[in-house]
Amino acid sequence: MIDMLSELWEAISQNYIAQAAFWGWVSAQVLKFIIVLVKDRTLRLDRLVGSGGFPSSHTSFVMSTTTALLLKNGPDSDLFIVSLIFSIVVMYDASNVRLEAGRQAQILNQIVEHFKKRNIPVMLKGSQQSLKELLGHTPFEVFGGLILGIAVAYYQYSYIYNGVL
């Protein structure tokens, strides 16, 4: 069993598509961390794994995967087309559905705070005292993730693999 898992890990770690996806996500998360560090002058380690912010790591993740599939298999590949459709759904979700969910969380948190200030009991279950507000992305943040994802996969293809897969 351990040998099988070891072989699986080795195969995945040496796969160009998996590498592109991984580095697309990591580069977006690191950029978020650096941007917050420079802009706000605060060390926020949660930016290395958290959602929301510039650039969209979800978008970078799926677009680096999609671009890698394009570069490896060509534009007429069924796998590329499926990945492109999936990427569009993820980007739409990030800039619309999850963005609105974050706005709703912000309003609900304000309502709860209003109640607490007036000593009106509020029953919150679980360890979290407020809802997470940074869920989605603005279209600009999604666009940043799109460009980053394409750039990461292209860089890897051109400079790491020298255009040969």
C-alpha cells in the first residue's frame, strides 16, 4: 500500500499539468501575502491559504491547468475544452456567487454586532463568532488570476520544459 501511494505521489509530482496547477495556486497565494505585506505593512500568514483578494488563486489554479492542457494537447483537445468550460464556471462563481455571499456575510455580521451593542442575545453555534466575509473576488481580481495562471503555465512550458512535453 505504501509503495502504491509512493508511486502515485511520484507520478503526480512529475506531471506537467499537476505542476502547473500547483504553481498557479501557490504563486497567487504568495502574491496575495506579499501585496498585503507591502500595502498594509502587516504580516498576515492567513493570506498564504485564505480565499478572496488579488489575484484570485481559484482562477489562477484553473487557468494554469487549462493553459497547460492547451499547450500539451492543443486547442482541439476535448480535455482542454472541458477544462476551459470548468474554468469559466469557477471564474463566474468567484466574481458573482461567492462575491455576493461575502457581501451577505458582511451585512449579517453588522446586524449581529448591532444586536450585541444593544445587549440583545445572539445565539451563534460553533467556534466562529462571525461569518467569513472575504469569499469572492471582484472582476479585476479574477482577471489578475486569469493572467497569472496563463503566465505560470506558459513559463513552465517554455522555460522549465523547453517547449517539449
